[in-house]
Amino acid sequence: TATDSVQQKPRRKPLYVFEAPVRIWHWLHARSIVVLAITGYLIANPLPSIGGEASEHFMMGYLRMIHFIAGYVFAIGFAVRIYWGFVGNKYSRELLYLPVWRGSWWRDLFEEVKYYSFLRREAPHSDAHNALAQTAMWFFNTLLGLFMIISGFALYGEGLGLGSWADTWFGWAIPLFGGSQQLRMLHIFGMWLMITFAIIHIYMAIRADIMGKQSSVSAIISGWRTYRD
């Protein structure tokens, strides 16, 4: 019978997609963004002044120190993630490029757009990141992440002084983007873009886990993609 044929249909085996370095980077990356966003906002919009002797308070200094430490974590993690994209499995490379030359990739992208626009009932199948997720990750994690690192260290170099390592390596970004204040505003705008992306990313991951046919949230924790079809 039809019921028997469905019951006898072999289930797909779990697939190991996200290797340990990718998962570790994902959660460190997420935590560093949270710390950077909170401290960065308070640096751009300082709290009201604290009464008393100024030498007894170092609140803004501690906020800047935490921001810089989180910035180092973000940048080092980004560099390690790019390296792992070359030496890891094929799924780890999806963050490095968009295969725009493939017709199947474009078809997957349009089908994903239809699914998240509620024009398609069932989610298209994907082992790691689907085309829409890959596009978003490439723009907001790779390109925007690289810009935040360059702009952040360029602004950091102003505090370290002319001739410092940060000024030597990244100081060129200040005149390129129209000056220190302009680069600072673009850096803050980049923070809001990352926050917006994080909110949408969390929504889409949870929605895919509930309505899709493969695991999503648990996959980035265990590394294994499981299937319900």
C-alpha cells in the first residue's frame, strides 16, 4: 500500500556539516558582536557624567578596553575562519565566495526567496547554507566583517598614534573614506547592519528548524545535520 511504501522509504542519514573550528568561531563571533555592539554604542553615546573626583572613575576607559579586547577576538576569529575555509571541508568554503556562475545556485536562491516570502509551502533542501543564507553570510559576515575590522583598527590607530602598527596597517582607510569622523559614522552604521542581520538570522534559523525538513539550530551546536523527511 501507499502507507507501507512511505514507511519503508529509507531515512536520510545524519550528515556532518559544521566542523568544530566552524562551530567554535560561530559562537565566539556571536558573543564578540554582542560585546562590541554594547560597548560601541556606549562609546558613541556616553552615559551621564559621574560626580566626584575624576581620577576615581575609569568607566569609559574600561568600556574602551573591553571594546578593544572584543575587537581583537573578532579579528583573530575572522582570520582563523578564513583560513579554515581553505583547509576545512567543502561546507566551510561557503563563506568565502558566491557561486554566481552556477545556474543551480540561482534557482536555489529564487526558491528560498519564494519560501521566505510565503510563496512556497516546503523549504528547498540544502546540506549546509542554502543560497539565500550563503548570500547573507557572505555580505554581512565576510564583506561587512572585513570592513568593520579595517575601520575599527584604523580608528584604533588614532589613539595609538602615528607610526603605530594599527596606523601603519590600517591608517590608509581614514583618508579613503573621507576622514576620521566619516569613517567613524560608517563604523557605527556597520554595527547597526550587523545587529539587523543577527536578528533576521536568528529568526530564519529558528523558523527553518520548526518548519523545514532538516535541523538548523542543533546543527551549529553538534555539527550534524539531521533530516525529518
